[in-house]
Amino acid sequence: MLDQRFIVAIGRIERALSRIEKSAIAPAAPSDNDLAERHEKLKSETLMAIRDLDKILADAR
């Protein structure tokens, strides 16, 4: 159970990092109106993944 939660959390982090890498390689055009919205969503997803990892690590102790 703990392993599965850890794997899911790592998967979420990997997906977030993949999106970050893609945006660094090909940044959005200045006319991209939803850039701020996508940035906030990415930050939120990354924060949730980090919190999940914190919970998993705290439960493992």
C-alpha cells in the first residue's frame, strides 16, 4: 500500500517535471493568454505531489 502511494506520487512529480522541461524547450508565445493559469495549475500539482511524498515518508517512520 505504501509502495503504491509512493509510486503514484513519484509519477505525478515526473509528469510535472516533464511539463516544465517541455515549456523550457519551447516556451509559450507571448500571446498565450492562459500561461498564468497553466503555471498556477503546474505549481499546484507539484505542491500536491510533494505533500503526498511528505505524508508517505511520515507514515513510513
